[in-house]
Amino acid sequence: MLLALSFVLAYLIGSIPSGVWIGRIFCHKDPRDAGSHNIGTTNAYRVLGPVAGTVVLAMDILKGTLGASLPGLLGYHQHWLVLVCGLAAVLGHTASIFLHFKGGKAVATSAGILLAYSPILFLVASGMFVGFILITSMVSFASIATITIFTLIAACMQDWVLTTIAGVLTIVFWARHIPNIQRMLKHQENMVPFGIGHLLRKRHQ
């Protein structure tokens, strides 16, 4: 019963629309009304500014970490439950009960799950993510490349629960980023204002 409760609570925690709430309360804006119209961190930075965007990033990561940690807090200490319960938080973020079952792409929330599971692997994945952004200047590319490579790393580690969960998240990431992939193929994807990709685009303009 407590385990079922942890899944429900993880979903509700993941459902908290950080970008929308921070935008409305402190910035009097809704990130869904501009930019990419997404509730996630990248659009929060774009629409709400760096301070609010950083708060949204922290909250979205915390949603994944807290949701994934619930089994342990309720007395279930099987480490694999961190990953399984964390998926409920991802489901909440992508299909929020507070947003009529719509939501974001769950990149930061997924990172929060990994932080609860293994801080070292969290740092490894974060390093890859930042590296891809510095090279391509595209958060979307960094997101799908990092989760895909990380799934292969998990398989090489023979951590099959982590591999399975990472594989599921890889499918989710690719599916949620289909519009971004289409723009990338047309060389029209939005870029952050730094990195090698940004510099190359400016030179060609």
C-alpha cells in the first residue's frame, strides 16, 4: 500500500508545473505563450529570464530527485525502486494533472532521478550534456544525445534496471523532441547564445 502511495505521490510531485507557476507568480508571464511554448527549463530561460529559468531548472531536477527518493523515505530500500518510482515523476512532468495532462520534455526531471540513484552518474551525464551544448549550442541535441549514449553506458555497466529505465527515457526523449529533430534537419533549430554551433551560425549569417 505504501509502495503504491509512493508512485502516486511521485506522479503528483512530477506534475508540479514549475515553469508555469514561477512564471505566473513572479514574472506575470506564462512560458507557454511565447518561445517554444514549452514549460521546461530552456523556454523558461528564454521567456522568463535567467534567474527564473534557474529556479525552474532547480525545481524540475528536485521533482525527479524527491519523487525517486519516496520509496526509501517510506521504508522500501531496494535501490532499483528509485528508478521505477522516478518514472512516475517523469510521467507527471510530461502529462501533468495540473495542465490537463500536458507537460514538458522531462529532461531536468530525468536528471533528478539519476541524482537520487547515483550522484556520480549524474555528474557524468551532466558533463556530457554540457559538452554537447558547448559543441552544438542546441539543448535539444544535447538532451537526446546524452540519454542515448548514457543508455549504452548503463548497458556496458550491466546495470539492467538502469539500462531499461534509460531506454524508456530515450524513447520518451526522442518522441518529445520530434519537432526539434525536424528543425535540426532543416538547420533551423533554436540555439543558445553561446558555444561553437552558435559562433558558426553567426559567421554564416
